[in-house]
Amino acid sequence: MMDRLTEIFLIHLLRYVMDTGKVTPGALAGLAHPQLANVIMALHQEPEISWSLETMAELAHMSRSKFAEQFRQIVGQSPGDYLIEWRMAVAQNLLKKDKPVGWVANEVGYENA
């Protein structure tokens, strides 16, 4: 229950910060958006999935064009570029932990090293 309350508090805090203009575009701004937050959290939880623009748009309950436009405007980059950067960050973290390159590639959604 405390986890859920913390999550709700953070969402409200993020929305407040966004509404007052204290946050510039980026992942934090995307997490403050009620529809984009679902997509960003899903990308973070499962980077290995072969995400398509259509799949992400469905998750956000938007059309593909509206989703792509909103994502770029709020996050500051296209959904595809954001996913690539996230995958690279996850891969770097895993490689620093001495995980095998082939395994890391698989974990972040690439077919081979």
C-alpha cells in the first residue's frame, strides 16, 4: 500500500512541476504525462520487446501520428530514439557488471551482439 501511495505522490508531484513549467522536455516530462507515462514505464520494464510505433501508440490510447507528435513535443525526441538511448543505457549498465555481450544484447532487444 505504501508503494502505491508513493507512486501516486510522485505522479502528482511530477504533474505539478510540469504545470508550473519547472521541468524542461525529457523523460521526466514524459513520466508526468498521464498517457506517455504508461509507454515510458513499459519501455523501461521491457526493453527487449520489439516495440513498434503502433504498439506504443495503442498503449498510450492515441493514434500513431498523435502519439509520435506528443512524444516528440513532451520528451524532446522521437519514441524510437528514446528507446534506442534507453537500450544503450541498460546495456552499458549490464556490461559494467561484466555480463557477456551476447546476453546483454538479448536483454535489451537486439538479436545478436
